[in-house]
Amino acid sequence: MDSAVCDLPEEEAPAPWQLDHDRAPIATKVVVAGGFGVGKTTFVGSVSEITPLRTEALMTQAAADTDDLSATPDKATTTVAMDFGRVTLDEDLVLYVFGTPGQQRFWFMWDDLVRGAIGAVVMADTRRLTDCFAALDYFESCRLPYVVAVNHFEGTRRFEVEDVRDALTVPPDVPIVIMDARERSTVVESLLALVARALETTPA
């Protein structure tokens, strides 16, 4: 073993399977979509084991009439292309996570971002559920497996899964998870739910 690897702290040292060059993990792609300011960038950043790629730009007065900041008044930047991160879910499974831009003027990028993806996480904010309808319609129309991840913002009312399902009219077989985009463990749970959903709906 490389002496540099041996010098790493135990918590940072690679697992044995990572040093086995005959065991290449399966790498696959997922996308994270949803309305403006729902937490997609935070989601990707919380789970990524590499420094996430972000394409954020400062918000200007020119967007004041189209970007609703009533629910997120402190938001000063917005994604203009994509977020990108990587997470190892298991010894043999690596996910490349692409976050889509939320504003309607950037939706033309979605077709390119979802190409090759096994599924999508549609993020929702219960204060403005209508903002995720476009993403739900998009993935339904292109028949890409998806799950709904309700991002529970601090100080907001917590709803039960079935209440959210009824409000969004999401089919009963689509998983809905309540999560916090700042908490890595809940983000991982959302991605695991998506992988399971993709496996269920993929023809044998």
C-alpha cells in the first residue's frame, strides 16, 4: 500500500475495495429538480464527497419581477446552469448528482441535464407546492422514475406524507420523503429511495 495512504487519519483512509483496481464501481447519474429556492444547491452540497461544482450568480433587480423571494428573503444567488456532486452510496454504486436550475427561463437546459439519468429527485417546499408542478409534469411526460423530497424548512409546519401526496396528486407508487437538505443523512435517504424506485421501474 502507498505510504501516503497509510499516513491518512483512519476516518479518511480509503476502504479496501477502493484500492482494488479490479472492482470498478457502477457509476450512474441522477438529477435534482424543483422550484426556485427550494434547496437544490444545498441538497447537492450536503451529500457530495467532492467539492461540488456550482454555477451560481448574484441575483439582480432585473429578476425581481420573475423570482419570488417571499419564502426565501435572504437568498442572494441563484443557479444559472447546474450543480454537480458525487456520492458513493455503496461499495459498487457511485451517483453523479446534477442539480437543475429552478427558474423557468433556464428550463431549456433540462433536456440535456437529464439525458442518461436513471431518475430524479423532485424537491418540494410545502409553503409553495405549486412551484414543483412543472418538474412533476416534466418527469411524468418523459417517463423518468422520480421521488418527491419535501424539504422541511426551519419554522415551517410539518405535514404528513399522505397530506403532501394528496396536495400534489402524486401516484401512490411514487415515494415521498420528508427531509432537510442541510442534513446529509436525510439527503442520502432520498437518493436511496430514488435508486430503489429506479430499480423497481426498470424492465428486467
